[in-house]
Amino acid sequence: MPHPTPFDATRLRFTLDLPAWAVAELNALPTHLATPEERMAAVLKFAQINFQQGTGGPFAAGVFERDTGRLVVIGVNRVLASNCSSAHAEVMAISLAQQLLGVYDLGGPGLPAHQLVVNWRPCAMCFGAVLWSGVRSLVIAGDGPELEQITGFDEGPVTPVWRTELAQRGIELVEDVLREPALAVYREFAASQQFVYNARQGATAA
Ligand SMILES: [Zn+2]
């Protein structure tokens, strides 16, 4: 029996992209951002615009050359817009950086050390993505329950020894960079009453 809608190559691929405003914002940024605070400030701006524009959740992540501060790319959450549950900001940023640089390993031979800057500790999925990306440095605005408490997003079962796992793989961790401004973005998102796509889904009904 033939498939009612036959498979063909044009349907067996997918595209993830950044919204038009993000392209314009990237071009408006300096080529280099010297400090972790400057890099996080740029990431927070993208996270804020993303939900304000209705193009995704309040999450952004940037890939930079760790030592020079050269901006490689900043990505934002694109889950709803892309019909793709894995289109988290970290996956977007890492994947776009790899495409822009033409490598699958951001820590490959001959490359400068790359740093991922994220507006909270990566979720269960993105923690794995960070480990496999080749980045040598992870900068986060914070960790802990505040993100889930404020926004309702589920961050999943991140291993309690996540710091040790990073260290064992040679990935340095810088924490609490612009923590309060990051929480302010989440509070603004919560006050906007926008849709939280994975809140309590999969939980057994009471
Ligand atoms: Zn994630």
C-alpha cells in the first residue's frame, strides 16, 4: 500500500534559523566583547527581545572566542517557531557557530578556545550539547531553582555533579555573571503571561 503522502527528499530535512531582528542585532554589535559581563549583557538583550517579539522563549546563548572576545554568533530559543523541541538557545548558538566556522568541533585543532555564554545553567539536553560542542568555557548567569520558579519552564534532570563533569572535560565554568539582570528578564517574561511550552507536561494528572 503506497504512503498517502510519499516521502521525498524535500520533506526529509529541517532548517533552524534566527529571526530577522536577531540578524540586525548581530550586525549592530561590536566585533569583540572584552569581558564576560559585556558578553552576558548582549545575551540578555537577545533573550529579552526574543520573547518581546514573539519569536521564542526568554533564552539566548552566545559563542565567543574566549580570549579575544570575538563574537561568533548569538542564538535564541526557537522551539515554537520551528516546531522543534531541541531548538534551545544553546543548541542554536553552538550549531550556528559550527556552521559559520565549518567545523563540528569548536575545540578542534588549530581553533582558538571558544566560550558559550548562557542566561542560566543549561537544561538537561543542553548540558549534553555543551559537552559535545568543543567549547572550552561556559559562562552562566546563575543556576538554581529561580528560573523554573519564575518562568515555569522545566529544566529536566541535570546531573547534580554537573560542575565536576564540566571540569573533568576541561571546560571552565564562570558563574553568576549578571545574575540579577538575568532574573529580571525572567520576571518580565513571567509578567507577560506568554505560553510556557513544557510546563508540567508529562506529569500525571492529580
Ligand atoms: Zn536547553
